[in-house]
Amino acid sequence: MSIKNVKGTHDIIGEEATSFTYIENLLKQIAELFGYQEVRTPVIEYSELFVRSVGESSDVVRKEMYTFLDKGERSITLRPEFTAGIIRLIVQNKLLATSELPLKTHYVGPAFRYERPQLGRYREFNQFGVEAVGINSAEIDAEVIVLSYTMLQSLNLENVLIKINTLGDEESRHNYKNALKQYFSPYLEKMCPDCHSRYELNPLRILDCKVPEDQEIVKGAPKIKDYLSKNAKEKFDYLLSLLDGLEIPYEIDDTLVRGLDYYSETVFEFHYTSRSGKDYGALGAGGHYDKLVKELGGPDVSGIGFSLGIERLYSVLKDDGLLEGYFDNDLDIYVMPIGQIDKQFVLQVTTGLRLAGYRTDQCFEDVKLTNMFKRAERKNAKYAIIIGENEIEKHEVIIKNLRTTEQETCPIDQLIETISRKMNEEDLDEEFSQNVKEG
Amino acid sequence: MSIKNVKGTHDIIGEEATSFTYIENLLKQIAELFGYQEVRTPVIEYSELFVRSVGESSDVVRKEMYTFLDKGERSITLRPEFTAGIIRLIVQNKLLATSELPLKTHYVGPAFRYERPQLGRYREFNQFGVEAVGINSAEIDAEVIVLSYTMLQSLNLENVLIKINTLGDEESRHNYKNALKQYFSPYLEKMCPDCHSRYELNPLRILDCKVPEDQEIVKGAPKIKDYLSKNAKEKFDYLLSLLDGLEIPYEIDDTLVRGLDYYSETVFEFHYTSRSGKDYGALGAGGHYDKLVKELGGPDVSGIGFSLGIERLYSVLKDDGLLEGYFDNDLDIYVMPIGQIDKQFVLQVTTGLRLAGYRTDQCFEDVKLTNMFKRAERKNAKYAIIIGENEIEKHEVIIKNLRTTEQETCPIDQLIETISRKMNEEDLDEEFSQNVKEG
């Protein structure tokens, strides 16, 4: 009997695997253009890290974490998101004391949430993201949002809309939470059990409730914008003016509160509508955090970050036909041994071409020559090297250009030289016709 | 109080992070030169997968797996190695039916083993590897070994020794296991409890026992080479002749049995001795498997693969000084705002340079100009852009070449053009002096 993959996980193969790597590398390049450096945190962290940062009132901590005891009876969790681990890394390695601020990092890798499996949503999924930590300033918020927008633009995603909101500073949120408690208090009895504990732990989380009856009640709740302190309002307005100056399209969404407890001030999501008008929801999201670094044992400084879902990006890019022509999996050379010949010789030819830097494969199966040509075609190979008994005897091979079908015999000791000359000529030809096309 | 990383895991930052990515990308490129394609399996798999493949008698399954029940009460394991998951992926996605054989894949990512933490050994570690599945032939074994050797060579690791052995075919192993049982039987009473169950489940595993007293007994045990069937011996000798023809250095090590149950026939390890003579042990290992694909529900075909430890590779490359000069984290441009000026303007300059493709950073902290120059120097920036009140008023910036210390004033609307001309000239200069050097 065969064993399947774990429910909610997925295998990444073929064009999807190539696309994931292409997307991740592109995002990485742009992050580095903006001065962000790669860091890697472990997949596993002590559970306490997420309880303390993402928060006891969040759905992520309450319901969605893969948590278990290791053989030493310590509670371990597969990271449900990256920010907490990145801040833990920054604090533990004392990076804020030794680096220019803000400390700017990027990351990529798998994260895990035990959610109800849905189309295009996985329990093990991949995220790319950044964190800029150590200075509280609207300019850095703007930089991070410009970075995210540049990333999506460079993937050729038009119609990206940034939904943005502010959760205000501590004073604003304190007043707002009180207002929410006052508002929900008379309804609470009818509301779901989760909302009861949200009411106690963090009434902001009630705004994320998925129960339809509760959502009706939420509609009438007070808005954060009416509880912002003067400072919080000024900072948000200044950020918006910076985004205007940088021509970043955004829309203020005062229902946006993000489901993790550590957020404060600026929060945002990237929404995408495909060419065909399909609304894909959020491709990613981010926000500012005031207390997280201190909460995890670091200095009293703030940070801001965002993450993008690689599965999400792949799915919209594929649906909109934006991945075509971006990567070249083609073979340079396909080596075809005819019949029961000396495999030592064939292997040496193949290996020599690979070591010379040509993407080369050889046919290992005992199939007919016509079949081998079909395979070479499927792999889009430029050249075939044909080796039969006759060739081995004379120490030569047949080189066939699979585009022009021209073929010639070549002594084995001149093979690399000949192939390399042919490849160069071809590159020049392509360049020439490119120049002609471009006028 | 601050929370630390989980015992046995490690954070990867700074030069180490850049090196990991460099190493992984290089290995990936070479794998693709050899016609191997990337696949990604989930980190989590059903525990049954590893019990059935890696085997109940292996230390990995018996002692080292991170295994837990998910919220649906299914037993889940963090992959302790990749081969089982890759074969599960190949079988489940029916790739053998739709691809040319052998199906050639490469992979990279984290794996998890609850081992005693030791210097340079982690419980969460990273591996790069390949699997070639679907045809049993010495030529493919040779290809895989050449690939591994080419990878290590391209990392400039000299003094790599391939230790190789054969575990023979089923008939050979059957006879050998009987011989082992006969040999160990009189000693068994004195041996460790683990060896007792190894004796029952798979006496080959006794050869891996780490208990010193048991190791003494193991020294006198029969050798697999004396129990090889005619076929197994012929195949191994032919493989060695292929490796000779390809000038791959190897050493037959008849104590090499590899600790996972699925191996059969060819097994190998890559040993490295540093320039200073330090023995690093195995950088990676691999082997052939006859029954694994069928055991996991696929057709009755064999495969062969190997994996390399990224942590191990990084540590030897670093110790031997082989990572220097391989990557460029340098900044192109550092933007320096003087005093309390309009940050909107500064942010637009920085963003414009980034969108033009220059790795640019700006100083966000309120520090003195001399301090900013020190920072630019630390980041090895080529140019500084200096912006004061005066420049903003006149819509210009100061461009300073940090190598020559030449500086000039430039209207803001000509900035990109000017920088791009300067960068091109510098590239040409470098090329010129390179040509002069090379004669």
C-alpha cells in the first residue's frame, strides 16, 4: 500500500518547482537592492515564543499551531509565521547593538498552520518576507511598503491594491479597546464562545470573528480612526503623504486589524485582481510592531515587516500567464548511444560535456534512435551526439544540430572545442537577429 | 526574559547565510548541468513513511525522530532525511510512468534528528541531494558519483576521498546476515540491549553500534565481500572500472554499511581532509536502493542518491578559507541626508536609484556626516549621495566617488543617468585593468 503526503501539505514538482525558485530568487534580489540581508531561523521554536508574541487571543495560537513535546518534554512548535522567530534571532544574537539601524533582514521558507484545508491554502506553506527593526519612523514604514510594491511590480502583477490602516499607538488602542468592550458588552451573551474569551483577552480579535451572526454585530462596532491619538493620526497622515509622493496606490481600509496581537500603528495587505477580473484576496500582508522586540527580551524599539505567500503568488502568476518564457530548462546536448556499445566511452563523452559547462543528458534506456530523437526534442536540446560501434572504433562522434538537422563527424579529442565554437556562433546569431529585430 | 532558540538548532546570519545560499545555488546549478530537476517535498510526513523505508532497526527511527500526533490524531514526523519523501512524491505523482528514466531529481532543505548535540552537528540541519530512480545500472551509479565529486570539486574542495562499498544484492545480504547472526550469537549476551533487537531486526545494524565493548566484537565480524553473489561482485567491479575511467579517486571500505535499512548494492561516503590536515569525517553520503520504490507502493525499480550536509560544507569551506571573494554584498550607493531636511525628497532619491537597479541604502539615523562616511565605508559603497537643505532648494544632489573622493553636483533629474554613466565607466576600467593584468 502506498503512503500519501500529509493532509494539507503539497508536493512541488516540475514547472511549479522552477517557478517557486524563480519567484523566491527575484524577491531576494529586490530585497538586496533595498539593503536587506538574508537570515534563516529554525523551523522549530519553543511554543512560548509564539504564545508571547503572536498572542493568546489569536486564532493562530489558539487553534492552528503544530505543537508537541520533544523527547526532553519541552513544548516545541513548527513556526506558524516568521516575525516572532526573526525578532528572537535579532535579540538573541544582539544584532541591534552591532548593526546600523534599522536592521534590515529578509527570509524565505516553510511555515505551518493547522487550518481547514481549502483550495489554494495549505497547512505547510512558503513565505518570503522582510523585517526592518530598530527605528520608529514613517520613512521606514514607507520604505517597506515601497519594497513590497516593487516586488509585486517586478513579478509583472498589475492591479495590486495596498489596503492600509493604522491601529494607532498604545494610547489609541487602549481607548479603542475600551470602546469595543462597551459596544460588545450587551451582545456578548449571544456571541460565540471564542468571542467571549476574545472579549477578555483582546477585544480587537472579535473584529476577525468568522461566525456570520457575530459578523453582523461587528458591522456596527466603533472604528479605530475615531480613537486615534493626535500623534498616531499625524504619523499615519505623514506616511500616506510619503506614499503619495512615491506614487504608491493604496486604499484606507478601516476594517483592517490583522489577526496577530503584536501589530500596532501601520498595518497593510496586498490585494490582487487578475486580468480576468478574479479577486484573489490578499497575496501577503504586514505591519508595524511597537512592543514585540521588548516583549522578547530586546530593547524598547519598534519594527515593521511584511510577508508574501509563495503559493499564492505562483497561483496568480500562473493563472494570468505571467510565468511563460521566464526560465530555461532546456538541454544543450543529448547523447545517444546506439545499441550495446561500450558505455564507458559514452559516459566519458557525457561527463566531459557537463564539465565543460553544457547542460547534457544521455539516454540510459535501450530504445530506438527515432525514439531518442523524440526525447531530445521534448527536452528542447540544441545538439545530439550520436555514438555507435563504428564511432567508438574510430574514436569519433556524430554531432547533429537539432534545429538545422546538419550533422558532421568529429574526432573525440576535438569534441569540446567544436561544440563550444558552435554554441558561440549560435549565441552571436541570436544576438544579431535580436539587434535586427530591435532595429 | 528572553526566549532562546530550541536546543540543537541554530540561527544562520550574516556571512554564514550568504554562504549557505551560495553553496546551495552552486550545487543546484551543477545538478541541472547533469539533467537533474528540482522537487520539493513537505517537511512533515506521516511517520509510517520513515518506519517503512528507513527501517525499524535504524537508530534514526528508533531514537532520533521528531514524531507527534497532529490535532487529527495522526502520527506525523519531521523528515529525518529526504530519500523516503522523494520516493513517496515520485510514486504518488506517478512520475515514473510519464518521464524518461532514470527520473532525476534534486532537493534542498531542512531535516531533523534528535541526536545528542555535538560541535557542528545540529538537530535541525540542511541537506542538498539528488535521487536518480527507475533503472538499475552501474552507469547511473557512476553518473551519480561523478556528480557528487564534481560538486565538491567546484566548491574547490581538494583532498576529497570517496569511500565506497557494496552491500550486494538480496541474495548476498541474506547470506551475509546469516553469517553475522552465527558470528554474534555467542557474544550476544554481553552486548548492549540495542544490539539484541538489532540482532533480531537487522544484524547489519550491529556493525554501526557505538558502544566501545561491542565495537571490539564487531572488529572480528565477517565481511560482506566474502558473501557477494557473482552478479553483485561483477556489477561492483564494473562500477569501479567506470570510476577508474572517469578518474574519480575512491577507496574501497568494507566496513561501510550506512545506517538506513533501504540501502543495497553501492554505498559511499565523501571524506574530507582540510589543507591543515584536519579530518572532517563525512561531508555527505549516498547509496543504491533496490526495494524502496516498491515498498512505498511504486513499481519494482531501483534508485540511487546522495546528500551533502550544508552545515558541514560551510564549516570546511570556512576553515579552509575557500569562501573568500565569492560573493559581493557591497552597496553601490549610500544616501546621506544632512540634518532635519525633507525626508520625502531623500526617500524619492533612494527609491529612484533602487528602481534603476543599484543596491542603495540611506542613513535613517540622525548621525554626523563623518559617521555616515564611516558607515558607507563599512558597506564598501562605491558612491555617496549627499543631500542637505541647500541641495533640496536647488533640486540637486552631491555625488561623491568614495574610491577617488572626487565629487560633483548633479541636478536631480539627471541623477540616474549620471550614476549609470559613472558605473559603466568603472566597469570598463576594471575590465581594462583585468586585461592588462592577464597580459
